[in-house]
Amino acid sequence: MQHIYRYSWIIPCVTLPLPFLIGTGLLLFPAATKKLRRMWAFPSVLLLSIVMLFSTLLSIQQINSSSIYQYVWSWTINNDFSLEFGHLIDPLSSILSILITTVGVMVLIYSDNYMSHDQGYLRFFAYMSFFNTSMLGLVTSSNLIQIYVFWELVGMCSYLLIGFWFTRPLASNACQKAFVTNRVGDFGLLLGILGLYWITGSFEFRDLFEIFNNLIYDNEVNFVFLTLCAFLLFSGAIAKSAQFPLHVWLPDAMEGPTPISALIHAATMVAAGIFLVARLLPLFVIIPYIMNLIAFIGIITVLLGATLALAQKDIKRSLAYSTMSQLGYMMLALGMGSYRAALFHLITHAYSKALLFLGSGSIIHSMEAIVGYSPDKSQNIVFMGGLRKYVPITKTSFLWGTLSLCGIPPLACFWSKDEILNDSWLYSPIFAIIACFTAGLTAFYMFRVYLLTFEGHLNLHFKNYSGEKNSSFYSISLWGKEGSKILKIRLLPLLTMTNNQKASFFFKKIDKIDGNLRNRTRPFITINSFSTKSLFSYPHESDNTMLFPMLVLVLFTLFIGVIGVPFNPFNQEETHLDILSKLLTPSLNLLHQNEKNSFDWYEFLTNAIFSVIISFFGIFIASSFYKPVYSSRQNLNLLNSFAKKGPKRGLWDKLIGVIYDWSYNRGYIDVFYAIFLIQGIRRLAELNHFFDRRVIDGIINGVGVTSFFLGEGIKYVGGGRISSYLLWYLFYVLIFLLIFFFCSLL
């Protein structure tokens, strides 16, 4: 099968013609192209499926032979400078190619139905195909310049897709925010690439690491400048993978269509930063300061992402902060030198998170069936509850993804996260404590989303039972049991109601309907003062073309962890025989890592039990706080009881209120940027504008005005009369004599 490497160029190239064909069709034959628009989904899926199969064959070949293939050709040659382009097929590129294509195919199939009624259907598929092409070109690049080219193409596609609904102000602002934030990291990446070329004289990975090691060994390079270049390279990954402090674009990126969110968070944009650090890890491991910085940034992002996800009401934004936290785990593993664990978690998390995002899209799709539900309501988990009756397949799929992300065995993320937690104990006990604590937070906020979305009653409309105007209430199903003191005005405000928005929290009775009645509507009269009737349809399960990708991803979530499980538990003399270790053997050798020669099942089970206990504890806390309430009468009694108690707050309530405010307001980081960066830059621009107009322009304009008036004055002096000249002559002589006289007196 060695000849298969000759055709490895098809990985980044086979899907490239499709976006150009769609664009040409829209430009030259818009009516015919739009009329046959559903036809374009088939070639999109077909071409990416071909790449997926080919990537799988390459990975099988590498497992059997542990080989690396690289093909390059010269693009430009000038004296001693030669810039080459090509493709590199190694374990890292093979793994990510499979990941990108499998998730991409599922998302494309899902998108065919999800975007079927959107006017930008063709534009969406053109962007998606180019997005996948750019990411495949990125992971198969053979040098840093080529990586930077595809890096920017990935950023461009994300800008177009996040702002796909550009007529919405939130979407247009979100894509601009993502673009500007990533430009900060991309500028640093470009400077790092140029600095590295200045040191080594090469962009090629095959030469770069060898030259770099020799320079370090011979002490022929300034270590401070070398560290600066490495940090600049890492800054690109900080922005692209939403690491602190350049993470602020990620939650706002949820303004794009849900399939885009699944692709960005699972296999494309955010994976690019992890890929870059993994690709350059042989360079980073020589610089201890950079490795410590990578681990430090990773552990901060782990904790920050988890805390910011605790109180989010938007289901997609909760998942976005979850992605941020999990990317922090991967960056932490890379900083600790756990190359295998980082890539393992990248794989398992990608499938689980893609499942969760597609599940959230199915939920949003079903909630939009409710008449009068705007996009902010259809994504707000406060307005959900009880969906398990209406979307059972989505509910089951979402539950599997939630359990996987919580680290429950034997699901995918359990194996990879547990490996990172184990390595963190060896690296730093402080980092390990934070990582384990965050694992519990992950279980808490993920089950919070699940319980508020699927359990309890369907919160279709709301009522302020206390009779007060403009007051805030907490859903009883949000915070616990009867008599809980957490039901306070400031903690988890469900919704601030106005006079004409009064309704009930829960229906006293929800009619049971079967699958044949899901699409039917029934009139109901609102409880408030409106006298008109409106139609309401129950949420319903998505179509099969949306459910099929979710079910496939459920299988990946259930079984993909097998690739990292050793198959020789009784032979302690042999090395790992798991598929992932076999596939990563060349890369692990390249990193000169000291891999374990045996697998200690006793140590593994001990650590696994500890991590699972933490996860179950987080689930238990979430179940206690967000206990589903199925009785509307119990809700009414609890609300009346709360109204009588008044707004007394204990220390525990204040503490939770502080945590809630921190989480809901995104840690005040966006506020900090808005005040000190955005407003600061604007004030600096205004000061510069004032200086330019009043000082620079003032001097120039003043010289012109002065010249004008002097000319005007001199014009009247030169009248041509000798008597006038004699008068001015005597006047100046008199002034000169007076000055001379006073000077002689002094």
C-alpha cells in the first residue's frame, strides 16, 4: 500500500472545486442554480466522504508501517531563498484529517435539513466546503508559511460563517469580534514565523527542528530572543483555540447557524490552535519557560471556562464555554508534555461536542415551532423544560454526549480526561487539584443544561404569582427543594416581567400527544389581557436527516475511547498496544518522550474511581439545585411561600449570588476590555484627532493665515508715493534711536 501516499494530495484538494462551482453558478446562472440548490448538498457530502475514506486508508497504512511521507515542490527561488509548498502525511495530520472529515460529513448531512428553508442555503454550503478544505490544507501543510496561509483562510471562513446572518446586528458584531481578536494572535504568529526563519533560515518542519536543536546545543542563539519567538508562535494558538485572555470571541460566535458552531467547536477552527502547538511541540519542549506558560494558560482556561458556563442561559453559549474549558485541558496536557493525552482528548471531545451541538440545534429547531418564540427564546434554557416527551431521540443523544463530557465510563471523554488528570498529578499537585475540581464543575454545568432543557414541565409561558410589577423570579425547578433559601431576587433571575407579560410558570395540565399530532396546532387564549387568539404547536422531533448524524455521533461517543485502551492488561513487559499509541509512534519518537513501558491497571483504576466520584458529585449537586418539578401545584405553593418570606438573604445566598454574577457577566472580562481597550483606544484616537486638527493643522493653517494678513498689510504699504516711504523711514529711525537710547541708559 505504499503507492497510496502518491495520491495524498487529494486530501486538501478534492473538495476545493465545489465552492468555486457554486460561486460561479450563482454569478452566471443564479436562477437555475437556486432552483436546483438542494442538489449541491450531495456532491459536498460525497467529496468529503472520499477524503474521509482516503484518510482512513492512510492511517491504517501508518499503523502497519509507522511511516511518514512528505512531498514538496519549489514555489519561488531567489538566490539563497527558496520557498517550497507541499503536503506532509504523518500521524498528526492523519488523525486530524479523519477527525475533520468525519465530523464534517455529519455536519453537512445535518445542515441539508437544518438550512433547507434559509435563503442563503447555497452560500452556506460554499462556505462550509471551503472551510473544510482550508482546515485539511492546514493539517497537511509541510512548512510554516503554508500553515499561515491556510490559517488565515480558516479565519476568513469562520468570519463569513459566524456572520452568515449578517443582517442581524448581533451576528455582524460577533464575526467582527472574532476577526479582530484572532488578528491579535495571527499578528504574533506571523512575527514568530519570521523570527524563527531569521534564526534557522528555514520554514520546513523537516529542517526546522534539527537546525533548532543544533543551535541550542552549540549555544549559537540568543535564548531570550528564541523564547520571544516561541511565545509569539504560541500567541496564534491562544487566539485560535480561545485560550485566556483571547477567548472572548468564542461565546459570541454562537450567533452563526448551529451546524457552524458544531464544526468550529469540534473539528476545525478551535482545533487549529491545538494542532499548531502539537506540531511545534518538538521546538517548545526545548524551552522550559514556554512549556510552563502553555500549561499555565491551559489550567487558567480550564477553570475560567468552567466557571463562566455555570449560569449561562443560552444553550449554545453554555456549550461554547464548555469547549473553552476542554481546550484548556488539551493545552494543559501539551504544556505538561503529554502529547498523546492531548490528542486523545482532542479526538474524544470533538465527537462528543459535535453531538451536543447538533443536539442543541435539534432542540432549537423544535422550539422554533412554537409560535411567537424568537431566536433568543428558542435558545434560552429558561424557556425550556419537559422536552423529553417531545424529542426523545434528541434527549437520549444529548444525554450520552453529556455523560461523556462529564467523564462517565466507558464513554469517550472518560478515557482521555482521566489520562490528563493522572499526568497532572505528576506535573503539579496544584494544577491537578484545579483540574479535578473543574471536572466536577463540568459535570455540574452540563447536567444543569440537561435538566433545565429536558426535565420538568415545558415552560411555554410565565406568570408572576406575587402580583408585583416588574419583579424578578427564579424558577422553582432551577434551585432546589421546598423552602430553599436560594429562591432570592438576585440569584438566577428567570425573567423580569412587565405588566402585560404575566403568565404561568407551568401549565396545570399538558395534553398528551402522539407522534402523529406533533405538527398540529391548537388555539389557546393567553392569560393576560390580550383578547386575540394565537396558535401554538408543540415542540416536535427533528427530521431523519438531522437525527441520523446525531445517532452516528452517539456511536463515536460510545466507542471511540477504545482506540486509547491497551489490549494487554496482563502482560506488563510489553508497551501499550492501543491503536492510538501505534498511530502516534513516529511523533512520540520525534518528541523523545519517555513513554511508560507498562500499563499499571491498579493505578489506573484507583485514579479512575477518584475522577468518577468527582463527576458523580457534580451531577448530584446539579440534580439537587435543579431538581425537576413535575407538579404545577407544588410550583404554585413554593412561589407563594417565597412571596410571604420576603427578600431576606443569607450568607450562602450571597455567595451563590456572587458566583452567579461572575459567571453570567462572563467574569467581567468583556467589560474590562470594553472600558480599558475599546474606550481607551477611542479616547486615544479622539486625542490624536484633536492634536492633528488643533496643533498640526493649526500650525499649518496659522502660517497660511499669517502670510495672508502680512501680504495684505504690505500691499497697502507699497503705494508708490515717496512721501509715504520717507514717513515710514523716519518712523523706523525714531524707533531705532529710542531703543538705542534706553539701552545706553541701562
